Amino acid sequence: MRQTCLRVLLYLGSVYDPNLLTLSFPEYILRELEMTRSSGTEKRKIIQYHFLVWKDFQAPEHPAGILKYIRRVNEAYSLEKGPILIHCR
């Protein structure tokens, strides 16, 4: 996980366990994290989709990868799981 993402999670007052699940695909990584509030009172499972092939300040070279990624996120999403958070650097 990039240091930027880690700093955001720690800023939110949470501790995470990065060892639950990591699946690597050519264009993205899917991670399952367990977040625990620093007070230890609440735990949440977070699914992180990390798109890898989007260069800074440019569009992806081929649309197939980003479309496959969006389809994967949409298939996994439901209202019961809560909102989708998009983090761009």
C-alpha cells in the first residue's frame, strides 16, 4: 500500500490489518482490510480497489483495463456495504 493511503487511514484515527486478502490483477489490486478505531470500539471491513495503470496527469492508454475495473467495482457494490470512497492521490 502506498504511503499516501496509509497516512490517510492513520489520520482518520484507525489501525488496519493489511493481511486479510490481496488479489493481484494486471491492471489493479484488490485488498481486504480490517479497520479498527484507535479506541478499539468499532471494526469495519474495507475493500480497496487500487488501479495501477493510470499515469499521473494522463488518461489510460487503453480503455479495456479501466472498463474491466469499473465493472468489477460495480459487481461488488451494494447499498448495504455503504458508500464508495474514491481517493486520487
